[in-house]
Amino acid sequence: MNARSVRTAADAKALVEQRGLSHVKLGVVDLDGVIRGKYLARDKFFGALENGFAFCDIIFGWDSNDQMYDASTFTGWHTAFPDATARVDPATCRDLPMEDDMLFFLGEFEGEAAKLCPRRLLGRVIERSQSMGFSPSVAAEFEFFAFDETPHSVREKGFRGMKNLTPGWFGYSMLRASVESDFHRSLLKLCDDMDMPIEGLHTETGPGVLEAAIQYCDALGAADRAVLFKTFSKVWAERQGKMLTFMAKWSNAYPGQSGHLHLSLRDRDGKPVFHEAGRPGNMSDIMRWFVGGQQALLPELLAMVASTVNSYSRLVPGFWAPTDATWGIENRTCALRVIPGKPSSQRVEYRVAAADINPYLAISAALGSGLWGIEHKIEPSAPITGNAYEGKHPPERAFPRTLSEAAARLTASQAARSLFGDVFVDHYAMTREWEEREFRKTITDWELARYFEII
């Protein structure tokens, strides 16, 4: 038996026993898309497989820097931070090739915590899709910068003057990919070993920037792959004395890093439903309504996709990222790019997403809004031809310009509440408002340079 053949609790137990493991690794994902976890002793893990396990609900009460939210009603000092119940998903079993025979599993929360659990949220959206007769397929692709640095060195440098893995602007470089072939090929092998296979890996435009396209699969599996890729590619790099960043935009000098999502639907018989030959862009009615829903709800759900303060530094004209809820056929200046092709490859690319996404939440927003569009037969606007940045778009298509504005739009969205529930919407919006308030406490280098002397 191998890790990827595990489907049941009995399978997981048998593999642990076969390998003679004393411990396994177990992780859960928080609202920022960060895997939180621990080593779990063998017997305790066997108990967790049967009865679930306890995990402190603080992971829904603090931010990515372990600072506690000041307005959480779900958990906090007032609740004394109790444990929440979670369960192991045996089918998420992965080998950890950097740790010999060690196994890794993802868990997800039960009970009240399930209302906030990102993986459970996506599961509910998928159930909605299935109830409508559709099976969603998703693929994620990430741009990320690589540095010849360590977690200590970047802090000693104050995150300034960092050495990129390679110099210069050299997209699709055969030279860089060949000189750094050991780096590239070992990443590809890691991803194969952990069942997050890469369909394409290449240099992007900028020093040390790469793009990895993860192979598509079912929506929940795609989110798992994306979360695991973002975490364990960083683990892999840091074990080699290097670092990766998935920030939306880490430098004013370079374009931002995308985290585009590709989505399609099949019916209960496995037949693709987005393709209809002879129609504009080969788009079926179902695909057109799906895009219509995505376009209509993008401004309302943006906080679930552009989830950090930094996300909004990328969403500016001319930096390969959209600024309005636009769509077009094979148009990379739009937020939504319809990719026509054969029935099996017809899909929509959700281009607003950056590399900093929580994959579960971003896919929930992208898929949920499309399903909402099908349910309500939402017609999109006319497709954009040419440069979407140069056009005049209706005010309702404009994106929120800050995270706090996006959080307010999410709070006011009745569609979001219908799709994701009041508990999630209210709590998640609170966490994004907190994030922006924390940012506002900080004096930036830009402010010092602009105001220190002259004002």
C-alpha cells in the first residue's frame, strides 16, 4: 500500500502499521490558508481516525501572526479558548519525502467550528454543485519569487536588499531553467511525490520568479493540492537555504504574483457542460450564466479572494491584474478569461486571484458565484475585446480598493450569506477589518520618505 491509495480509516491505520511509524503529521487550515498542525503519536492518531480529535479553536481567533482578534464572538478570552472537534480525512494522506517514511494527513472541523472551517466551507459549495447536477474541476497556478535567503537573513536585512535566486527579467527562460535545473527538477519531484503534480513550471518576468501550474482535479482535491504546494514548496526551499514568497506583490519594482484558478463543470454522466460549438467562444448557456454570476458577485466576494492588505497593491492598472469585474474571450486583461477549446478543455480562468489566496476560500467564491449565476440565469455584460484597462466600466463592476472596503461589501452581500452562511460571513469580514486596522497602525517607508522632512 502507498499513501495515495489510502481512502478509509482502515487503510490509514494499515499503512501506519506497515511502516512502523511512531508518529504521523496532522494539519488543519486556518482562515488565512495557513496549515496549523502537529506530530501525533500513533495510538492517538488511531483514536482520531475513529473518533475525531480536539484542536484549540484559537486558530479561528487569531491572525496569521498569532495576534488575537479584538472583536471575535466565536472564540476569545470570553470563551476561554475551548477545543473544537475535528476529523481526519484519510484520503488526504501524503508521503513527506523530506522526512523518510513520515505520513501527513489533513483534518477538518466539525460542529460549530465547521461553519468557519475553510475546507468544510468549500465542501458545502461542492455539495451545492452536486445537488444541481454538476461536478466541478479546478486547477490552480501560482507565481512566486525565490530568494537566496533564509528566515534569519531576511529579518536581519529588514526584508530589504534581498538576493533573488536569479537576476534580470527573463520570462520563459531556457537559460535560467537549465542553469537552475537541480532546483527546478527537485521541486517537480517533490510535487509528484506528494500528489500535487505540476503540469508546467517556468520562469516568469522578474528576478527569481517562477510559475507552477498544478494539474487539475476535483475542486476539493485542487484546493488541497494548492494548500500543500504553498506550504511544502516553502519547506523544500528553506531546507536548501532558500526562501519562496507567495505575497501578492512583494516589491514596487516588479509585477504582482498571480494565483489564477481554472474552473469547469461536468454533468452527472461526466460530460462537460461549458462547451457548445457554434456559439460565441463555444460557450453554452450554462457557461454564460456561470460567468455572469462570477462577474456579478466578484466585487461582493473580493475579500474572500484578495484577502490581505497587500492583495490590493496588485490590483492596479497595467500590472497584469484586473481592476474591475470584466470578462472576455481569450483576454488576459480581464478578471475572467473564457478559454474556448475542445469540450474537455473549455473553462474559465479566474484571474483576479493572487498567490496569497486561501485556496479553499478563493475556490469557494469562484465556484459559488458561478453556481449562483446558473441558478439565477445571470447574463454577463458584453465581452471585452482589446485592453480592458482602457475601457469605461459601470460603477457596479468596480472592485473595492481596500481590504476594509471589500469586507464591508462582503458583510452587505445577501448572495454571500446565502452561499456561505451568516456565521462565516460575519466572522470572516471581522477578521479582514482587523487585518486592515493592524496595517493602519504601521508607519511605512513611503510615509517617512515623503513626509519626514518636507511637511
